[in-house]
Amino acid sequence: MHRIAITGCGNRAKSALDRQLAQLLDAPLTHLDAIYHDKHWTGRDANALLDALRMDVTAFAEHREPGDGL
């Protein structure tokens, strides 16, 4: 699987760009903030982050929305 990473400062329309790009390429979209932070916006430790990333990849394979159930 190929990946595209979009980075930059806040308020620079990254989210608008990534949504348009994902739609244009018919590709899954994952915001790392949604994977790194839990529901209370607390950062995960390294092992929990890796587990969350694996779950998100599984969601892509199963055609679910990335981040569901995290």
C-alpha cells in the first residue's frame, strides 16, 4: 500500500486538502491525531499507538471507516 503524508502548521487547510485527495484517489484517509489521542485527548504510549495503528489498517482492509472503535 502506498501512503501520502501531509504535514504543516495549523490553519493551513491540510484537512481540506487531504479529504479532496482521498476522494480523488478513492483512498482511505487517516488523521494521526485520531489514532494518537484517546477520547480524552491524552496521548497514547508507544505500544498503544502501534496497536491503534494496526487496528486502523485492519479497518481499511475490512472497508470500515478508519478510527471506528478506537
